Amino acid sequence: MKNDIKEILISEEEVSVRIKELGKEITKDYKEKNLMVVGILKGAVVFMSELCKRIDLPIDMDFMSVSSYGKSSRSTGEVKIIKDLDDSVEGKDILIVEDIIDTGLTLSYLTDNLKKRGANSVKIITLLDKPGRRNIQVKVDYLGFEVPNEFIVGYGLDFSEMYRNLPYIAALKEEVYNDEILNK
Ligand code: XMP
Ligand code: MG
């Protein structure tokens, strides 16, 4: 697996330090609120579990799974909910936890969707941001790290369901994903 990695962008130690800082910030900001943390499956799972341990408040945790339609329809902004939340969000202060924001489509859809359901507030935390690829402007409230326009794996992020368990954040070698595409 390590042979597929082009470069480690963010070490295990750096991620851990940043998540502690974010946890402190969120603890301070949500003291008087009714925090509900919503993780987006599957990429956000590793980040969310580490983050929640650093939030010193009573919290609800839930998950959603979404898929955006094929490339051609991406620009139309279609996102489909595959797994929804178990409970109502009415009156809750939602913090959406995402692994990476790329075009912005997923998070812009989810923010609108949860606001319409009567959440008290909806904010976003993302471990990674690829600002160079944004199509839709989305306000990111808490950010781990900016990353270059590479294919990123590790710390929850996958390529073809692999590499999610890498303890660091890395860029994948181009030939790994080019080969996979050619073999399909
Ligand atoms: P949008 O374009 O909606 O995309 O902001 C967000 C989703 O795209 C996936 N994504 C990646 N996944 N490495 C990954 O493993 C990447 O470099 C990458 N870029 C985008 C991711 O699922 C995210 O939720
Ligand atoms: Mg994802």
C-alpha cells in the first residue's frame, strides 16, 4: 500500500495537534448550544471519532450518507441521500463533519437541506479543503488543512475503498488511479 503513496502531505502528529485545537475551539463556541455532530459517511468517520473525543460537551452524534450523481450531472447540483439521520434536527445546532470539500456541491446541498428541516444553526467542519476546485461557494466554519489539487487518501479518505486506515494524509501516485480507470 505504501508503494502507492506519492507523498505524505500531513503527518499523524500534525493531524492530531490540529484536531485538538479544533476540538477546543468548538467546545468554546458551542458551550450554550445544543450541539449535534453529523458525520458524512464514510470519509469523515476517522476524523469525526478523533474530533468528538476532543469536544468537552454533551453531544448527539449521527451520520448521513450521500452520493452525487455522475460527472456530467455534477454541475446540476444533484445530491442523493442514501442514509438519512435517525432523528429530527429541530432546534439542534448542527455541525456537519466532512472529510474534504472539493467542488462544494455536497456541502452546499446538505447545509440547505438541514436548514430547511428546522435546525437552529448549521455549520461546517472539514478536515481538508481543495480550494482550487470550488464551483459553489460554501462557508467553511472550521478547517483542518488546505491541500493541493491531488488525489488525497488516508485518515478516512479512500481510493476505491482502500487507504482509509492510513494514519496520515497523503497524495496518491497518479499511475494508481490512472491504471484503475484504464482497467475499467
Ligand atoms: P464535492 O465536490 O461535493 O466533493 O465538494 C466532496 C466529496 O468528494 C470526495 N473527494 C475526494 N475523496 N480523495 C478522496 O478520497 C480526494 O482527493 C477527494 N476529492 C473529493 C469526497 O468523498 C468528498 O466527500
Ligand atoms: Mg466523502
